[in-house]
Amino acid sequence: MWNLVLMEELRRVTNINIKDPKFFLKRAFKSFSLKIKKELKQSLLKVNAIFSANFVKPHTAETDVKTFLTKNEIIDNTTNLKYWYKKNIEEKILAKLENFQERDSGWALFQIIHLKININQFNPISVSSSTYVDLPNFIKKTKAVINIKNNDEYCFLWSIVCALYPAPSHKNSSATSSYPHFTQVQGLHYYDITFPIGLKDISKFEKMNSISINVYTFEKKEIFPVSLTKTDFELKINLLIIPCDAFLKMTNTELELLTDPDMLCLLNEVYEGEFHNVRTDMEKQIISLWGKNIILTNQFHI
């Protein structure tokens, strides 16, 4: 489940005497950037904008307030805010203004009122109502994903154990019985951590166990980091959260553990926008790069 928590509305960027919308939007970026940087310290964000202006029909002197809305788009700690703002707010609003005035000839913009930015906390990780979630068919058919059928809230620990002690080829890799129980793994520490584990506790787990953990997620064609490790331990584990709603009905979240060192390169390639069809390309990459080294868990929260 993708959680959108209404956070707070950015104070309106109110116009005083600027009449050129392009110039106004460029001037508004500084206020936008300062606010977004502050809120990014708390969580990932989904942000959209509402541009309001007065329009007039010169021949009749009729006036009306028109608003132009942009779509919610994700902002994370790796986002280039200047580029994001230009592509998702500035260019989108200017295009909407141009299309409106061409479509409804007679209306002319004569006063910019304000630009309002709506900021929402974006939590791509949530607790699943079930301890087991079946895989989407296009991933399942690659036979490259290990989906452990645990019946408790310790999916994260089962994933760690699965990465540390891969199941022998003659055993069912989806069964918890194919792995040592995490309570029996010497040197695996998790005291004072509540499960399902939250992002805030990952750094604590890393330090306890000398393991570096990166967490990624994706929406549609974009892969982005949710939590990047600040450690540099010898053992490194990459987690990829795949929301079911990317393929099905946005009802559950799946957390995959990626142990292939090539995976980080793959993530970087996807993040740079080289994939044009996530579903097709993901199948190819799972088969060609990942191999049987991905462990799926079903419970995670912030």
C-alpha cells in the first residue's frame, strides 16, 4: 500500500507586481527550494502545484479567476530540485496557460495571483495485512525470486538470514525450514528493534551487525533510493521495494533483498531513465543479471 499523508501546504508564493508568468515562476523557485529541502529531512515527498491568475475578456470586461493544477510527482534526496521544478511545475504550467488561451481565445491573463505548492509525505513502505504476498506473474515466471512464506512479523530478519545462508539447491528456497531460524544465528543482533522493522531502525541494525543496507523503491519507470546507507561494511545488502500496485491494484508492498553486486549498477541504470518499459525490461534484467538471489519479504513500515 502506498501511503500519502497530508502534511502541510507551502505558504503561497503571492505575486505583487510581476505580470510575466514565466518570470514569476522562475522567481518562485527560491521559496520552493528552501521549503522542500527542509521537508525532505523528514521523509520523501509527493508535490504538486496550483497556479492561480485573473483573466479578462477585453471586449466585454468580463473577468474570472482560473487555476492550473500539476500532477503529484515524487521528490527524494537525490532529486535535482531545479530540474524537477522546471519540468514538473514551470514548463507544465506555462504549457497549460498557452493551451488555455489558444483554446478559449478571448481570455487574456492580466494578473497573477499566486502559486500554491502542496507537499505530502510519501511513504512507499507500509505494513501488509498479510504475512505472505504472491508475486506478480511477470516476475514469477522468471523463476528468479525467492518468496519466503513466513507466518510471523519477522520478514526482514528472514531476508537477512536468507542472504547470509542461501538454501541448498535440493531444498525449497521459499520455505523457512530451509534456513536457520534467525534466533539461532550467532552474531545476528536485533535487540531494541520493533518488527516489522521501520526505516529509522535500519541504521541501528547496520551498526549492530556490521552490514550495510540500501533500500530502493520504484514507481512506474523511475527507481529511486528510499534509504541509502552511510556505512561501508564489507557485507552490503541492497533492498528493492516493489509495490504490487505497480503491476496489480496498489494493495500491498513487497520488499525484495538483492544480493547480486551487479544490482546496484542496474538500479543506477534504471534511475537514469534508460528503461522505457519497466515490465518488459525488468523481466529481461531479472533473467540476465539477478539470478536466484532475490528474497521477497512482505512486511515493512516507517
